[in-house]
Amino acid sequence: MNRLAFLSRGFRPFFLGASVFAIVTMSLWLIVYHHGFRPELDGLSIFQWHAHEMLFGYAMAVIAGFLLTAAANWTDQETARGGWLAAIFALWLLARVLMADGTAYLLYAAAADLAFMVSLTIAVARPIFRVRQKRQAMVLVLMILLTAANLLF
């Protein structure tokens, strides 16, 4: 099996990442509820952290995996693979790891998260613009709105 097969389609790293992230965060949430664990979060309540990470952590990983794969199928063009896909995934993962600390690295987590979302939007937009698929433009508008929502958060 090709070692780079993992990075040949967007759904592979992002669906795996979303799955592992869901298991880890649900486990943490159980610890919060059953044992009263309250991690230190600079400027965020545990509920705000949970809301952010479910939307911009878990759901965005699923959306990224879907869009990177679907845009390639819609346009018959590559979106991101290999090193570029690894870089986009690394930005998503870096933001999740930095959000886990919540105190000293919150600004860096936000920067990595926004860089991930901008990179994802570009990776999806390039093939759509290349083949001039106007009917997929709403997907890009939604990605821009999600990125703006993350920025405002």
C-alpha cells in the first residue's frame, strides 16, 4: 500500500481526525460532568470552549473532508493532496491542540484555526474557479461566512 494514500484524498485525514477528536472531547466532557473537572480557560467558559470545538473543531473537520473530496469530484480537478493536504490538516490539528491548553495559547489557536479555514477555502475554491462552476459558488460563500463566524468568536 502506498504510504501517501492517506494524503491522497481529503476525507482520509479529516474523517479520521474528526473521529479521534470526537472520542477525546466526549471523554473530556464526561470528566467535566461526572468529576467536576474545570480546566483553566483564559476568557472562555467551559461551555463556550465546548461550543467552539464542536462547531469549528469537529464539524469543520467533517466539512473539510467532505468538501475536499466533493470539490474534486464536482470539478474533476485536484483540491489538495500530499504536502498541501498535510499542511491544511496540520493547521486544524494545531488549533485543536492549542485550544486544549486554553490559557497561554488561545490567540495562537485562533490564528491556526483561521489559517486552516482560509487554506481550506482556497483549496476548495481553486478547482471551482478553474472550471468555472458557478453553481458551487454558494459553498464558497458559506465557507467565507463560517470563517467570519470563527473570527468573531
